[in-house]
Amino acid sequence: MSRFWPVVLREGPLVLRPLERSDARAYAETRAHNARWLTPWEATNPDPRYRLPPFGELRRHLNAQAKRGQVLPFALEIDGRFRGQLTVSSFQWGSVMSATLGYWIDERVAGHGHMPTAVALATDHLVHTLGLHRVEVNIRPENTPSLRVVEKLGFRDEGLRARYMHIDGDWRDHRTFALTAEDIPHGLLPMWLHVRDAGPTIGGTRATDPGTAGPDTGRMHTDPDDSR
């Protein structure tokens, strides 16, 4: 599993990397600052007894899952500071070769194209390095900022999943978006960077739109029990 984890992916000021012990303070501050921003999209555990573990325990659990090939728990770093998470889970190998991607970002740096860049970077790694065939993203229909991320990147809308995931205290509908290897033979990141720098976007909105980067897609990945 050495090629699976740890992994560091870079594009300009943006870095996707493993969570580090030194992230503890920035993680706590970022989560506290963004509590209201993230709550409507935050994956929750229907067990009322569940409590989110402290950062150190969470980090150890995610890294253990990563070493078993179950998850890629990236920290999102921008200009040298922790600003969110992008996590890949639900790996299926064999005849399916797919995974599910989810993310959240600090509201203070949202709207600058960071999240589409991170998603494109991770998608290319999954398809062109790990050899997956399909990458999926699940988003609440009300989460307009996250919908714009996948629209900008050309993810295909595959329809509604009723009551798909427990979010903010109840079972919520999600829309499923996906790309396959055939959709991005030369990589998603080069296409996105070209479109971003040129102005118009793949999905018909502009790359500089303030709604570029929202909080969660279908999975916040702050729950260590969520290893699917």
C-alpha cells in the first residue's frame, strides 16, 4: 500500500496532504469558526450517544484506515495553513473500480477556486495514479456552493438518492455526480486550470464566481466510524 498512503498532491498554493499533529490548533480554530457555515451539510451519526473524538484520536484513526486502503484523508492546506479536508472513501475495486469524494473548506477562503482545484487534483490522482474508473460526489440539493463545484468541473448528474445520508440530524436526499476515466483521458486538472484562467467554466458559470467552494459534499469525513 505504499503508493496508496501517505500521498501529497500540490497545485500552486494548494496542498492535499495527510493530517499532521501540528494541525491540531488550526483544526480546532477552523472548525469552531465555521460551525454555523458547516452545520447544514455536516454528516451526523444517528446514534445519540456518539461523540466526535478529539483531534489526535481522529487523526490516528484516519491514518490507520488509510494504511488499510479504506480512505484517503487529505488535509486541505492553502498558503501553508490548514483550511479544510478532502476525503476519499467507499473504495470499490475489482469490477467496479470506484470511490466517493467529499470535502469541506474554511468559509474565509471559499470562493477563490480552491475547491474545484482540490477536487480536480484528487480526481486525477484516483483515476490516473490509482487506476480507478469512476469518481463519485454526493451533494444535498440545497447545497448550491458545492453543486457549483461539480458543475464547473463537468461532473455528470446521475440523479437523486432519497434519504441517502444522515446530515444535520436527519436523513437527507442527495444528488449523485460522477466522472469516469473516459471523461478525462488527459486529466481533469489541466482542463480546469485552462478553463479557470480563461474565464468561462465547463458548467456554464464563471470560474471566478463567489460560489465556487462550499462546505461539505456528501461526506464530511470528520466521523472516524464512517469508513464506507
